[in-house]
Amino acid sequence: MNTLSSISTLLLQFAFFYPLTMAWMWMIGAVHYYWRFERRTAGMQIPPILDHYPGVSLIVPMHNEGENARETIAQLMCQRYPLFEVIAVNDGSKDDTGAILDDLAEQYPRLRVIHLATNQGKAMGLNTAALMAKYEFLICIDGDALLDEYAAAWFMQHFVAGPRLGAITGNPRIRNRSTLLGKLQVGEFSSIIGMIKRAQRTYGRIFTISGVVGAFRRAALHDVGYWSPEMLTEDIDISWKLQIAHWDIRYEPKACCWILMPETLKGLWKQRLRWAMGGVQVLIKYLPSLLFWRKRRMWAIYAEFLLSVAWAYIMGGVTLLWFLGLFMPLPQPLYIQTILPGWNGVVIGVTCLLQIAVALRLDSQYDEGMGKSYYWMVWYPLAYWLLNMLTTIWAVPKTLMRKRNSRAVWVSPDRGIQQTVQTPTPAAHEHYVSTKS
């Protein structure tokens, strides 16, 4: 009984201290990144001046993006960069995406369109475009995204100065904010995604390049074999492939991209489950590679994700024991009196709100009006942690049961309620075309 009691106490302490410790690590790392890299640089409206401007290929794979294709391509054509092309891949769309892209190709000489007869998946779309691109440097976005007009310049300042730089992850910003879920995700993308990328860059390795906006050196992609068609999250996988092969990855918060996100629970569940399954795939795939000393710089980030999976299962177990204790007697070490926040829940909640406040302050220079979202963040800890716990618990067995090496093909996601979207600001977007006003 004493052993069981000790184990129970240890697990409960981990469930409390893990999110608390990581929140402070992320805040400290993000503030350090800001102090070192961001605070002295000009605003995103004043792009860097480069010694030379290598050509850039802007790549956008699309599947059933008829509603978004015109807007996305029109915004890409507004890039304030001297030498670029746009490659759109119509990956087996069932709607009018192909016809729209062909029409746009006649309108824009910079646009090249590639048609794939069947749904091959995002990774294959990216691979096809990368092999056919004119230029060495690739900027890849999603088919519903609006790339900031100065993004190419902000990406290229890193590539010009860093010959061992393989990729850069940009800064995705939420456009649709008409529901509570939309407002919560504005805070999430700053407090979780933006803050963690800053912190991970400070500590040495980045878990993933953002799938909706990332830039790549084609030589680095060629070195690691490009994107993997069987991976559910090709962005996580390519990030690990590059870093294990000793290519560097950086974060550029000024390279903004405005995206649509799910605003229904069903759509959000499907998206986050896919993300969780992609992370589990990476844990399984790259474990043998990390057993070598030369790969030690990836150990910390691997351990971080592994601990997050363990935390989800521990919290799931705690919740289950509390529920069972309502209906049946349990041994004292296993009895959970309540899962409602006590003093420890208040500490974690306050820390989380502080984390969000710091993150919103860091990202406010790229996204006007973000402070309005802070009011809604009181719901964020419960909503995010509950969703993360449930998707992670389900992702592990679902990933293990998935047929090995089966191709990950497109499944059209929930794009939210698009009648009200955030216009990209504060950069000057006099050429911005909005079809959803």
C-alpha cells in the first residue's frame, strides 16, 4: 500500500508540476528570444535590405479550394520581392479549383499550375512543385492562406546569411474570429505556437515548421529526400528529417500568414487529432535515429513531447479514477476527491493567463487588436488542456493501428465561419483582395 501511495503521489505531482514548469520555460525562452532577436529590429512593414535577392518559388498545394483559390493567389502576387514565381498544385480536386487556377494562370504570368489527376496528398503536391520549381528557395503555404506581402524578404534575410539553414517557420495568424473557438485560437496561436517556437529556437531545436507557412532550401530538402507521403503531418516530419541531418531551422515572427481555422468542435477535434497522431508517428519513426550521440541535440525536444504524452495519460487516469470514485469504493491511494481546481489549479490557471498575456504582448506588433482576445482566455486552460488530453490519448492507439506506410491524402478541413474574417494588418495591404467581406 505504501508503494502504491508513493506512486500515486509522484504521478499527481507530475500532473501538477509538468505544465507549470513548461509554462515558465516557454515564457523565459520566448522573452529571451524577443530580447535578442526582435526588440531592435524594424517593424514588419519595413523589410530588411539584402546584399542580393535570390529567386523564390511560392508553392501552394490545393485540394477542393475553389472558394479560396482566387484570394490566395491574388495575395501571393502582391509579394514585395523582386524575383519570384508562384506554383499552384491542383491535387485531384473534385470542385472547380482546377478551372479557377487555369483562369488565374492567364491573368498572372508569374503563376504556373500543376494538375494531379487524383488525390495524392499534400506531401506529394509539395514534392512535385519542389522538383519543378525554378528557384532554390521555396516558400510553402496552404491553399486558404494569405501570405503577408513582405514575408519573402523576411525569410530570405536568414537564407542569405546562413548556408547551413535548411528551413524557416513563419508566423500563422488567425483570420476568422467570429466565435468563441475562433477567439480562443487567437490566444492559442500566440501563447502556444508562437511562444513555444520562440522558446524552442532559444533552447536549440524546433519541434515543427508550421505547415501553413514555411520556407525551405531545396538543397536541404534534396539531402533528406523531401516530404514523406505516408506521414499525417508532413510538416512535423520534414522538420525532424532536416534537423536530424544537421540542418538548422529558425523562426521568423515577421513572416506572417493569415489562415482560416476550425470554429466547430467537430472540425477542431479532427484537426487536433491529426496533429497528435502526426506527433506520435514522429516519436515512433525517429526513436532509433536518436540513440546515437551525434543526434543528442534532438533529445530534449523528443523528451518534451514524450512527457506531454505521458501527462495526457496521467491526467486521463486521474479523471477516470475520480469518476469511478463517485460510484464505487477505491483504495485510499487511488481515491481522487475532486478534479475541481484547488490552490494548485489556481496556480496553474494564473500561470497560464500570465503566459497568454506575455505571448499577446510579443505578437501584438504583428496582429492589431489581439488584446481584445484576452477577455476570452479565461476559458482557455480548461478548453485547451482537455482537448489536448483527449486527442493525445486517442492518437496513440489510433496511430499504432494505422496501416504502415499508407499514404496520407487530403481531407478537406473545417474552415470556420468565413463571413467575418480578420484583414491582414498592420502591414500595408493596398493590393489585398477580399472576397468574404
